[in-house]
Amino acid sequence: MVEQLVREDLLNLYLKANDKSHLLELLSDDLFEKGYVLDSFKEAIIKREGDFPTGLQLEEVAVAIPHTYSEHVKKPFLYINKLEETIPFIQMGTDDEIVQVSYVIVLGITEPHKQTGLLVELMEIFGDSEFLDQLQEAKSEEDLYHLFKK
């Protein structure tokens, strides 16, 4: 399912943001400008991240998979971002455990019943050390695109 949602115009190897809120605002604005989400998306994703944190400490790296409800999404996508500097997110399933996130994958789902399967697939991908090595070696958005399309 992941490879079907990767978009060439939603890849960023050099994202810089001051903090989590700034990051979510930047990504939301970009998604809105590109026609993937409604203008309600920004407020919804910031609120949902506060209610249900999406930081995930994996063996070698921490990722965040922020997402919100399907009524704010026009067309399905994965927005893949590598941060220039880590940003603290709260660990999924906790209220206060901080993880330093290096990658942010924004999930845009139009069919809510597919969300859990997609999250599981992403966690499996990020749990693969060979994939992570290739991810960290990616030098261009094109490299990133082909890595996620495999």
C-alpha cells in the first residue's frame, strides 16, 4: 500500500523547522497549496498530534507519522520528509516520553479502514535495517522516491 501513496512532489530531504508545531504548519501549508488537503487539515493535524502522539522510536532512528481524519484529505498521499535537525515528538502510546525524530511521514488517508494496515506497513519498513541504511544514504528526492516505491 505504501508504494501506491508515494508522490514525487511530496518528498523532502532537507526540511528545517523550529519545532513540532512549526513543522506541522509548514507541511500542512505545502499539502494545501498542492491540492492534497482541505484548509481544515492544519488545525486538525496539530490537534490530533496533541491528542494522539505519533513519535516512534525504532531500533536505529525515530520517526513520526502524523495524520488526521479522512474528512480533511482530498486525495491519499504519503509526504516523506527528512529533517535537517531532529525535532522532539512524544512517543506513540505515551503522554510524556520524548523521542528525537529524524523523519516525518505525513499520512493522508481517504479510506479510514486502511489506516491501521498502512501504519503497520510503515513500522515494518522502518524496522528494516537495510531500508534504513538506504534511506540515510539517499542523496536526492529521486533516490527517496525509488526507495519507497520498492
